[in-house]
Amino acid sequence: MKHFLINSAALYLVSLTVSGMSFENGIITLFLTGIALTLTTLIVRPLINILLLPINLVTFGFFRWVGFAIALYVVTLIIPDFKIVEFAFKGLTTYWAIIPPVYLSGILAFIAFSFVISFISSIVAWVLK
């Protein structure tokens, strides 16, 4: 239950900050996507990480994000109302830093969303702890 709440909150927060991810039926699709992401993260992602273990060892853990991106792609196949079209971050300008706009499509969009979702879910899990 805790993983489901963390994944659902992370999906919602990411959809607010980055465009390109859509939930066609609103909150119902968000909760279904949270359930599917939790199940694929707990079941499919370890299998993918075992299959990618040699590449993961050579690249010092970089391909761990690819495992999560594949799990996110599986979720888009399971939930038809959840779509990832592109990763479109409009950029951010503050007094201390400037983050330029980023637009990605295809597998790079899945990798970018997997990175951002796992980062946000780590922060949400830390706050709830």
C-alpha cells in the first residue's frame, strides 16, 4: 500500500511539472497507473535488472534506469488511458540557476520520465518516513 501511494503521488507530481504524460480519465487512470507501476516495479523490474546485470556492471549501474523505463513502457501497454508521448520540460530560471528546456521523444522520453519519477518517489518516500 505504501509503494502504491508513493508511486501515485510521484506520478501526479511529475505530471504537474513535465508535460507529455497524460491520464485520459483523470484520477481513475492515475490510480490504475499507480497500481500497475507498483506491480511492474515489484515484479517485472527485478527480472529486467537480472537480464541487464552484465551491462549494468560494466556501466556502473547506469542501465538501472533502463529497467525502470522498460517497466514504465509495460505500464503504458497495460493501461490504455495512460500515455507518454514526449518529455517536454519548459525550463526553469531562478536567481541561482538556469535549467534549459528539454524536449525528448521515444525511448529517451521513457528514460527521462523514469529518472524523474524515481527521483520524485525517493523524495516522497523520504518525506513520509
